[in-house]
Amino acid sequence: MEKIAFKMKLLPGFKAEYKKRHEEIWEDLVDLLKNNGVSDYSIFFDEESNTLFGVQKISGTNSSQDLGSNAIVQRWWKYMSDIMYTNPDYSPIITPLEKLFEIE
């Protein structure tokens, strides 16, 4: 199992909406993530920069961001695209982060 991290950018003023949408995350999306080896997934927020910081464990080769060919993921990306910086296909613009230290 590998732990990965990445950052994304939220549009200003959408923290509450982002939190609300994730509190109401679709069950089929959660199932898809879990069935593809994504677990222990958390997203943190830096208010000063509107940066979202995602951390997840993956048991295979796919992170949540590698499931973009799935219709559920495409629908979620489109749903979130009005409050985040995205690519033309509505996927969030992400920056992978390099792990430099960890205590388990």
C-alpha cells in the first residue's frame, strides 16, 4: 500500500460549498474508489491560499485521479467544476506532491 498526496485549487469563496458537496458524496463514487484500492482518503484546506491538499492510500496503481475514464468520476468532476480550477475535461488541476517524511 502506498500513500500519495496532491494539491488542487478551490475558487475563492467556495469552501462551505466544497465541504457540503463532500459531506453528500455519492455512494457509487465512494464504492468505485474503494473497489479500486483507494482508502484512507482525506482532503485538507489552506484558507490563505484556497489550496486543497489530498492524501490517500492506494493498493494498486490507480489513485482517485486515475479513474477519469469512469462515467461516475466524469460526472463528479463536472459537478465540482464550478467551484474548482479544472482542465478542459473538468478534471481538477492537480499537482502531485513528493513525500519527504512520514511516521506511521
